[in-house]
Amino acid sequence: MSWLLLLLSYLAMPQILLPKILFLEVICLYFTYKTFNMKKTATKNRTTRTVNRASVYEPIMDNIYFDGYSYRVRVSVDGVKHSRNFSNKKAAVAFKRQATAWRANA
């Protein structure tokens, strides 16, 4: 608090204006420097962890399997195997119906 009283008393003195401006600039620079160079708390290095995804699929329906993250549809049409992953069950069932229609038309 004493630096504030010193500053106010200095500004109240009848002197040349230039030293007052320089003094204020020095004070502003000091506090700007002090604010930006404050000691920062150490942060932990953030590393991305890869989840050990075991490829164990549980059968949900015929030709549709779930591994805990995505749905896999495996269909064979005319000896050609089609295998796709989907994020939701609705899309997986729709693809299975479409692939079954391919099989019927072939």
C-alpha cells in the first residue's frame, strides 16, 4: 500500500509533466511484466491413451455383431463377403436388409 501513497504523492507534486508520464509508463510496464511473468502452476503432460479394444464380437442378430463400440454386419452375396461397421444398430439393421435384398435379387 505504501507504493500507492508514494505514487499519489509524486503525482500531486507540481513538477514538469514529462517525468510524471515516464514514471507512470514505468509503473505500467512493471505491473504488466509482473502479471505476465507470474509463476504458473505446473500442469501434467496430457497424453492420449489408446483403449485396448479387444475384437470380441457378440452376436446380436443373424450377421450382426457388437463389440461394445460399434456394430458389424457381415454378409456374403454370390461368394463376395461384405463387412461394414456402423455406430448405431438402426443403420446396421438397414444395411443387413439391403444386403439381404441383394442376395434375393442375385
